[in-house]
Amino acid sequence: MEFTPVNKPGPVMAPVQTADVERAAENRALIQAVKAVNGAELFGSNSELRFVVDRETQRPVIRLVDRETRDVIRQIPPEYVLRLAEDLAPKQSRNEGSL
């Protein structure tokens, strides 16, 4: 007796990584927008916006920075909020594990 598969497997195709392509396009658009804002000097001729990711919490951070001194004039969210989120993260993961 011979068994043959009902559904023959077709050629295996690599998954299309549209999420990566879309993310790259979004990143380019964001970079262009930030450059436009900085070029328009909306925050003064001596200041620029910077978008970064906090290393500890992996949260996005917006900074208004002095171009000459590189001092942070304003940051959203403030540093204390980022540290609070960092301190709460281990407690949250312990509480989720006990459920």
C-alpha cells in the first residue's frame, strides 16, 4: 500500500519582512521631521531636538539640547521618571510571575 500526501508542500518562500521596511521608512520620516524642526530654529538658533532611547528602560526620550555646550535644556520624560520606571520594572515582573 502506498500513501501519497494530499497537500503537496509547495516551494518554501522566505517571509517578507515588511515590518522592517515599514520601520525603516518611519525612521527616515522621523529623521527628516526632526531635521526640519531643527532647521527652522523653532526652539532658538542655539538649540536642537534630539530623539534617543534610554538605555536602561528602552523608552523613547526627547531632549532639547544647547548646540554649543551640549547641555540638556529640557527632557521629556524627565530623568527622575525614567529612573522610577527602571526601579518599578523588576517589581512588576516579580508580581506577574506570582499570578
